[in-house]
Amino acid sequence: MPRGLARIPAVRSRMAIAVVLAFTGPSIGFAQVPGSDPDWPCIQRYIPELSPAQVWNGPDPATLGEHWASDPAVAPLVPRLASSATDLGEAEREIEAFAAGLPPAERERRLTLLFAGLFETLDAERRKAVERVRSFARGQRALAERIREESEALLREQPDAAGGATLAALDERTKWDLRLFEERRAALPAVCEQPDLLERRLFALARAIERALSPDRGG
């Protein structure tokens, strides 16, 4: 028997078990909640996009009749506050300072514009993060399917001298794909967390703006 073929039956068994686990385990990328998107692999609830009412109890930005980017004070503030490079506590203090420097007659309008800018910016980032999660799940599913096909090919091959090179190459390719699958599965929690982090930041900033509005809104 050519060198290396003696271990093929054990490799076949390992491949078959791994593929079964891949297709039945919760991390492969199928929906966790009945009726959810089949490409959503996360324990977090699938929410493709947010609405202002989900995070904001203040005035409706749509009634202002202007876009936040047209305000010379709000426009540069939005990207800085939205960025994860700005500590959340620092961002909240900037909102407080910004509100304190506004004339009372302008406070509600400009703080509402600030919320509108943060919502537009962070919701757009969140939607991209959601799509990255779904793309990640589709890639993981495709990889699992490839592993299944490779494992079936291993089972079909005969461990004789003529097929030795084919078996060895297929074995190596399947092991590499399994390693990649496991690495991606380990990365899934961090990928799933990104939309949630953006949503939590938006919620915290919206609360900070509402607190800044409260003196003129009766609490």
C-alpha cells in the first residue's frame, strides 16, 4: 500500500463527522428564530434596519424641512460623534456642551437635526454590518457544502496505488477547508456583534440628545 493511504479510512470518518456537525450545528448560518432570514446566523434578533421611533422619543426630524448636513454646526459634529474612535462618554459630553452653547430658540431644531444626522449615519453603517453578517453566513454555508462534496469524494475513492495521489490531495484540501470553516465559526460572534454595537451607540447618543432637550421640553 502506498505511503499515507493507511490513514485514509480514519480521515474519512473524521470528515464525515465534521460535515454532519457543520450542517446540524447552530453556527452554520441558518436562522435562529422561526420566520427570520435564512441567512441570519446570530443569536441576536434579525432587524434589517431601524426606524427613528425605535430609538428616539423627541421631535420628528421629518417635520423640520431641512437636512442635517446643511447646518454648519451639526454637519461636522455628526461623523465625530458617530465614529467608534470617539469614546461614548466623550461623545455624550460633546452633545451636552453643544446643547449648552445653543440659544434656547434654536436648541430643539438643531438637536433634532443632530439626532437625524446620527440616525442616518449609524443606521447606514448598521445596515452594511447586517449585510456583512448575511454574506458571512452564505459563505459559511457554501464552504460547508464544499466540505460535504469533498468528503463524499473521499468516500468514493479507492485506496489503491493508482488513486493514491488523488486521495492525498483531496484529503489535504478537505482538511484545509475544515480548518477554515472552524476559524470562521470562531469569528462569528464578533461578526454578529457589530450591528448590535452600532445600535447600542445610536440608542445611547439619542438618549443623550433627549436629556439635552429636556429643559425646554418640560422634563
